[in-house]
Amino acid sequence: MPMRGWRTAAATGAATVVAGSGAGTASWAAYKHLMSQASQARGVIGRNTDKPPEADGIYTPGCGPPQPWRIGATADLTLMIFGDSTAAGLGCTVANEVPGVLLARGLAEETGKRIRLSTKAICGATSKGLKGQVDAMFIAGPPPDAAVILVGANDVTKKHSIRLSAHRLGEAVRRLRESGSVVVVGTCPDLGIVTAIPQPLRTVVREWGLLLARAQTATTLSEGGHPVAMADLLSPEFLAAPDRMFSADGFHPSAAGYELAAKQILPVLASALGEWHGGPLPTLPNLSEAAEGRRAISRATDSVNRFLWRREERVSAQRNVRS
């Protein structure tokens, strides 16, 4: 995540604090403090230039090595992964740790079928990038039987409008659903578990992330997708064992963290495909309890979010005029 993203998050966080105080001196102090913390967080986390392990191929029951996908190869189900670095598996050291592989192997074991895994996710992507990823999918070949989308953390740190980010996700879900794909969305995680981000900046990005998760859930349901509330399902484990759940950069999940995430997504994915035989599904929240519990703070940040939305609308309009 670039320094600019942290600086924007800090500046917007300061604006949120200012909206509640109105004191000029305090406002400037809040701004300077959060900007300083953004630099500190970036220094701790660093710039991870690693690439996730290559993981695409055909996965079969029995956990053998994947077969390369070539012209003439066949598969019973195609699974595509869209989104950001967490979808791509940044932080993993070998292919078997990548979330897409865990899901493909899980589907193969659950169904007894040959599962083709194709990863479209790009490190650093925000919800803006989903359109390009879906476009590339349609150009490359037929749509998948199932799609998993993991996106949101970069939208928060780059301070994209919650409304527009949710809308962009909804557009991707709609296009995939219209093409016949089952779509599962892992909503924005709880960034408050990332201890490499100091307080109070961590609280700022946490609140925005939970607001985004709530909006993502609503738009995913409205477009016929299946949301999985990652903030609720993962936070307790990550908070209890951060050394085990985070990779070396302190921001992206480790192999254990990705395994936990895949375990939450797999039953929902297999059930949506009509292929789940692992017993009763757990009752997952349609709305994140963590997000719903922050309604008072949601009201406090509404004005800032409306400003961001109007700003992005103006920028988009100006670009359309120039083109």
C-alpha cells in the first residue's frame, strides 16, 4: 500500500475528528498527529514487493499437484478469484497456502470433481479495479461457474467513497451473476486487528472498514451474491494469535490466516453451488455485527463520506468531459 494511501487515510481521519470538534487548534493537532502515525505505520509495514505464488491449474480430489491448464484440458467446475492482494495470496510462501488453492482443493474434495482455478486478483487493487478484472475474464474466455471476491482494505486506506466502492463491487457481482456465475464476497476485514497501525489511526481505518463491510454486504445481497462477514469471523482469532495469523509484514495474513479465511468461505461457496455435503451450515450474519455496533460513529463520519463521494463524482465528470 503506497504512502499516499496512508496519508489520505490520516487526513480524512483528521477531518472526521474535526467534524466532531470544530476547534481550529485541536483540528490542526489531530491532523498532524494522524499524519505522523501514517508515516510510522508505513515504516513498520514497509513496501511488500513480493509476488504471490503461482497457483492456477486443475485441482483434483486427493490433494495431488495441480495439472496445468492447457488447450484441450477439461474441468468440471471453474473457480475464479477476483480482488486485491489478499485474494491473490500475498504473504504466502508456497502455492498450497494461497486462498484460491485452499478453496479449489476444498471444492475438489467436497464434490469429487476436477476444479479449474483461475486467479484474476491483482495486488494493490481497489473496488475500482474489479471492472478491469471482470473485463479481462470475459475477453479471455467463458465466465466461471463460481467467483470469489475479496476486496476492500485498499479502498479504506486510499479513502475511496464507501458509496462508490460498494457500487463498484455491486456492478462486478451483477455482471458475474448475469453471466451465470455463483458469487461469494468476503467483505472488508477489520483493520483494527492490524497492530502495526498505531492508535488512534487504527481506530479511524477500523471504523471506515466496518462501514464499508456493511455497505458491501447490502449491495452483494441485492445483486444475488453471497456475502461472508470477514470482520466478524476472523477478528477474534487474529487478535488472539497475531504472530501466527499475520505474515512477516504484519499486514497481510499468513498461511494460518488464509486457511482460517478459506474455512469460512468454502461452506458458503459449496452450498451456493449445490455441492455442500459437510453437514449443517453455520448461521452467518447477513449484516456484520461489528459494523452494526458502530452506528453512532457511522453518523459522525457520514458527512466526510458524502464529501468524498461528491469529490469522486466531480473528478469522474471532469474526466468524461476531457475525453
